[in-house]
Amino acid sequence: MAQSKQEIQAILQAAGRGESGPRHRFGQNFMIDQNLVRLVADAGKIQPGDLLIEVGPGTGTLTDELLERAQSNEGAQVVGVEIDRDLARVLREQFADQPAFSLIEGDALAGKHELNPELLARIVDAKAAGRAVKLIANLPYNVASPLVIELLIAGVDSLAFTVQKEVADRLRAAEGTEAYGPLSVTAQMLAKVQVLRNLPPQAFWPSPKIDSSLVRMTRDDRLGERAADFGRFVHSVFSFRRKTLRKALTQAGLDADRVIERTGVDPQARPEVLSPEKWMEMFQASEAG
């Protein structure tokens, strides 16, 4: 059962939070809609042996649902990653009798482009053992964009998560649209992106001021070991998105003439009109001798 607003408030108070409630700096918005909890778990498509990562488990509503499903999928395990010390203590106590649950206390990101080392080690070990690794989470709003990219680069097979609608729109945006940018390009070169449904603010507490979305990303990696370099290339050129492509490439410190000649892109075009595939062509051309 999803915890109600009153139950979450009681848990926070018992954890010593007093009247402070959810911590805005951690992007905490708790799910209070049982249907949503089930939808997120369903979207994760849990199978036997899966390693399930939940970033921001909070007071454990989704965690409880995931563990229940792990019991019917032999070998599945749940790893929570919680930065809030008070809630980490709550989670340890709540799931102390659950051998399928383990907790990493800390930030899921060690830096803007670096995963928590303990989390990364768990992913690497699971992949080496031939296990599928899946993120299933109500993501803290302040880490969602960089986190999903770093998880895909690390080898995570699928991600099912709630996030601000504007981030979901950017993840799946097509070239030439207002939402299209570096996140769209990199995400779509690493995964197939689906927005399963939009979610009203009332499904969460505190209610965010904007709508949210349930997103599923299925790994479809076309970048391989060059993913991080590709991401930096796209960001550097896109930082001049209002310039023509020739000027953007030049101001990013690249040989614009070589890239344009080898890819056939229109030098007067804007960066936002290029497809993810064309961005890959430009990246390869920029690196070729």
C-alpha cells in the first residue's frame, strides 16, 4: 500500500524531522497514489535475477512494492540509494528482515558526470555475472537528467522512473523542437525513450507546481565506450545553439571546415535541427585524422 500524506508525515516526525518535513534540497516529493506505485513497478518489467536500483527510496513506499515483486522473481534484489541520513535510518529499520534489500547511503552521483563508486561497483558486478540491471524509481527532481545518462553509460539495461514533465519532454524531443537539446541527443543515442503517461501534482506530496511523467528507457547503445566524449562534444557545440553551425563548431574549438566537408551538414543550419545520428557523424568527423 502507498503511504498516505499523514503516514509519511508521521514517519518523518518519528525520524526526528520535526516540522521541517520533506527536504527541498534533496528534491523530495513522495508518491501517495497506490495506482502510481504499481504503474512504476509494472514499467520496470521485473524478472528473476534482476538487480533493481531505486534512487531516492524516501520512506519506502515503492521499495515495499519492489521487494514484494522480488519475492516472486527468484534472485531479484533491490538496492536503495538514499542521501537523506534520517530516511536511510528509517529504511534500514523498516527492511531489516528483508535479505533481498541493501542500502547505499549517499548521493547517487559522485559528481556531475560520475556515479557513486559503490553504486557503480554494484552495477559492474551484476553485469559481469550476467544479470540485468534496472532502475525503478521516483527520481529526486534535482538529479534526474545527469543520473539517467550516467546509468546508461554504466551499462544499466532499462530505466522506469517518474520525473518532471519538462525533463521527460527533453528526453524524447525530436530535432527542430523547442525541447530538443544535448540531453535529447545523448539519451536517444543510448536508449529508446517512451513517455508512458503524464501524472498530476496530486499524485505526490508535497504536490509539485508542475506535472510529472512516467518514463521508460530501454538500452539501445550506439555510442559504446565513446559515450562520455560524445556527450561532451554535443554539449560544447550546443552551448552556441543560437549561432550557425559553422560558428558554433568554431567557437567550440573545433575544425568547422573539416566537420562540414566530411558530413555534408548545412553550415548555416542551427545545432537544434540536426538528428542524433547526424550529431554522431559530426563527432566522428571531428575526431578523424
